Amino acid sequence: MIPVLHLVMLAVILGVSFITIFLMVFERDLLKMIVLSAAQSTFYAIVLYILLVPDVVLAYIAVAVGIYTALLMFAVKKTERFEEA
Amino acid sequence: MRARYIAVWLAGIFIYFLIVARITLFDLVVAPIISMVAALIMGGEVVKKPYKAFSPKRWLYGLAYMLYYLLIVEPTCHLRVASMVLGLRDYRPDIVEVSFDYRTDYAIAATANSITNTPGTIVVDIDPRNKKYYVHWLEAYTRDPRVAREKIISVFDKWIKRIFED
Amino acid sequence: MMGIGEVFWLYIWLIIMANMGLAIYGLIMRPNILKKIACLTVLADTSFIVLAFIGYRFKYPVSPYIMTNWAPNNATITHFISESVDPLPPTLTITAVVINLSITILLVFLAIRLYEVYGTLDVKKIAMIKKELRGGEK
Amino acid sequence: MRVTGLIAAISILIVLFALAYGLVVLGISGPPAPVKLRLLGEKYLYYMINPATKYFTAESPEGVSAILWDYRGLDTLYETMVLFGAIIGAILVYREYLYSEPRKTGKIYGLSHIVRTVSKIIIWLTIIIAVAFGFTGQITPGGGFIGGAAFAVAPVLLVLVYTLGYARRLGLTHRRALLLRASFLLLLLLVIVTPLIAGGYIFQNQAKPGSAFSFPGRFIDSTPLGGSIFFLNLFELFAVAGAFTVAFILLGVIASLKEGE
């Protein structure tokens, strides 16, 4: 038997994460970019949870959602906010 | 001074068992050590008056406040905002000053979070020295801090005082 | 012909590859160094997802790699193996997550230093400033 | 310039899609998620807590911890070295600020009163959960690296929500964090070398042929300890936490030094 429900959830969440990464890469305001990056990390954490790797989820949520966001926000505060593209 | 650390330590042990949801001898040995690490770092800051943390009356008031808040206060506020959205009710959004008279940090934070969590009111900023919240309010027909206080936080006031204040 | 499960796998795999492609695009083409760092973390995270996919099993009763029976015998172990996912990819991933964090800290500190030196984080502007400096020396 | 970017994007996407198509449809290396386990993973799962195979067991019901600190222990040791190399590199970039005294300003920076009150509890809970990950890494998801990464949230919150002065008031200085990191790394090395002193092999956990030495595999009530896995997880937790605390204290130092300029 195939767990189709899990696959549907995976497909939807990965699709949303694709949109988030797309917006993130082409965003000029770096603060918005960081918020989008945190959203992408949340979706990825859900994907990792569905794929049954609890250790990685525990480490990943703390690092990617918490610390990367704080670190990059700090760096934006110390440097410049807008990217000239 | 020492009692603060012990209070935080005991609370930490309780939280450890809440997380792991399992009681074996291993956990009974390990939990005090884990809780001790956290208490040594944050123990002096989390509680200021340890005897207050161990009064069952305050816990019961906290539980009752949670039920009252979730079952009565929040649904009525939701209904009010929903009627505003549907055009059945007038609204006048503005930022007003609301005075408070709490002394403990937790009472201030709990009231601010209660105000923010109900739809229609959001605490935008706080001035702890002059004891004032700056609240974005959808029905700001008055600008008097005392009247606003009567309208906004009198619902939570007596509960919060019983839970966190003397 | 492919069943519904295979179609889903194909779709999921393609999206992962597209995410990787976007991250590589941002890493190469966007000028700001902080955006490059963020794209690098996205690339690494996508590779973690790929690793988790490699370890996953495409069958129904599937469980994580943690044995709940602490005094197992041969039968329970065989049953556990028949359901469990592969523990090796997450093992590789965990150290990668933490090392990625430390390397990102290093990169952010270097980026702040770079801003102090050049006054900008745009690599094109930095290249221009460097070219001017070199021309001035000659 | 724009055309170059477009070409680069299209070529990257074409390469990746070709890779994906080849992997999934043509079956170059089989489907991405197989139904059967690979042989190596199956062997690890079979041996990790198996009383029947005395010389191969790791006495840890958690597969990741067993592989991380027993079967592939040396890999993990070198990965730990990479981690500390990166952290030391980050510290070296701003080393001169770390040892300078912070400027004393009367004004208190940091976020608002409410955020600070709530963050107190959050930091406390974070520390409990992170240390619990380290202590119970051999029976539930968690372990040294995970606990260390979770612990690192606490100094981040301390430095960004409060200020560095508050962290110093709590006794979190960079000297103490460095001491913590160094001493727990030494303890980690001690655990690795202990079997060698007792006449066994380096990185030995349970008894092997030719060496009867083994770390305690079970607690008194037969909760699995995983032998050296328990100690290595624990020491790794505090070493990683100390390293990240130094890095984020340095972050706070940079913030406080450059605030007025």
C-alpha cells in the first residue's frame, strides 16, 4: 500500500517552499529576504519530519529557523539593507 | 536568594518530566542534573519571589483565568470584530494610552499579551517608567487613559492581580 | 506505466532539483554577499532533504530508526528492520547541520569585516574599488 | 549582463532537470527512495542493540547516536575538529574586540520590557531542553550536536534581546565559555583514550575480541546508556555549546562597540 497522503503533503509543502525560495532569491530588501528564508526553513523542517528523521528536525529547527535568522538580521543591521540589482 | 534557585530547579525537574513523558530510574537521576544546569544560568532571573511560585491558589487562579479567557473573553471579542468586519458595528481605530498599576514584570507581560491576543486591541509599545501601554484599539472613542483602562484591561485586571501580584 | 506514487516521487524530486537550481543561481548571480550566504544555507538545506529522501523507504508501515524495545530478541529486531528507515543519511546530516552553522557564523563575521573595509557588500562594487586601487598603484 | 544571467540560470536548470530525469525515470541509480534498506543501514540497525551479538552491539536503541559515536566515531571526531576550526576562525576575525573592555553606557539597549520578560522563560526552557537532548541522546532523538545547536539559541536570545551586559551579569563571559569548551573537549578526548589505557582499542565502546574492557552499557534499571555514547554525547553538548556561546558573545561585543559610531 502506498501512503499517498504523505506524498500529497510533501508535494504541497515542497511546492510552497519552491515559491518561497523563488521570492527570496529575487527579493531586494534583505530583511524581507531573511523572513522568507525562515519561512522556507519551516517548510523544510516539516518535510524532514514527514521523511522520518527526528534528529535532523530537532537540530534543523533550532539552527535554521532560530540562529540563521538572528545572525543574518544582525549582519543586515551592521551593514546595508538593500541590494542593488 | 538561595530559595530562588531552588524554586527554579524544582520547576525545571517538573518540566523535564513533562517533556520526556516517562518515569524511569535513569530519568529520576538525570532530571535534577539537567535542571541544575538551567537553574545555575537563569535561576536568579526567572523568579523574583519564590514563595509566590509555590502557592496552589495562584495556580488554580491561573487555570481558571485560562479557561475564562479562552472560553468567554476571546469569543466575545471575536464576535465584536466580526460584526465590525460585516459592517454591523461602527469602529474608530486609533492608538490610545492605557495606564496600569502592576508592579511585577510578569503581570505587565501577561496583561500585555492578553490584550494583544484578543482581536481588536494590540499593544504597540510600553512605557514601564510611566506605567503606560500604547494600545492600537478599534473602538477608540475616548483618549482618556483611565477610561480606556476601564474598557480594555478591567476584564483581566483582577485575575492578573490574583495570579501574579500580592 | 507509472503509478500515482511514482508520479508524486517524480514531482517531488523535480521540485527539489529546482530548489537547488534556484539556490545555485542566487549564489552565483546575485551581487550581495549576505544574499549569497542565505542562498548557500538554502543549498545546504536542500541537500539535507535529498539525503533524507535517499534514506526514506517507499512502503507503508515505516518507522524512524529508534528501537523502543530495550531488551530485544531476534524476532523484534527483524520486525524493526523491516519497518525502519536508513539511519546512515541522518547521521551524515546532523554533523553537517552543526558544521554549516559554524561556517555560516564565520562567513557572517567575514562579511561584516568586508563591509568595514570596503563600505559595501556588493561584489561588483568591491571589484570596481579593487580595480581602482590597483590602477592607482600602477 | 542580463543575458548572461539568463543563460546561467537556464543552463543550471537544464543540468539539474536532466539529472533528475535521469535519476528518476531512466533509473540510473534506481528510484530515489527504495523499498528495501541498503545493506549497510540494515547491518547498523541489526547490530546497534543486540544482546545476541556481543562483540558488535553498541547498546544504544537510537540508530543515529550508535553510528555517530560508535561505528563511525573517528569520522565524528574529525567533524568536531572542523567545527571548532570554523569557530576559532570566526573568533580570530574579531579577536582584538573580544579582549577589550566594553564601553560603559548609561542607556540600556535591547528590546521592550514585555519581550524581555517572556524571553527569560524562553531561555530557561531552551537550556533545559538542550541539556535534556544531550543526556537522553542514546534512547530518544537527540545527542551532543543537536543539544549544542539548541543550546546556542540561548546566547543568541541573550545577546539580541538583552545586551551583553545582562549576559555578563548572569556569569556568561567569553573566558568561561572558552574554559567550558576546552575542558569538555579534553574530557571527550579522555573518554576516547580511556580504553587504550585499559589495554583495549582507541574509541572502543563495548567489549571486542582481544579486549574485555567495556563502558557501562546499561544503567541500574537497564535503561540503555550506550557505553561511551552517553559520555561522548554529554561532553560534546557542552563543548559545542561553549563554542557557540563564545561566537555569539563576540557578536554582542561587536554590536556594543559599534553602536555609537
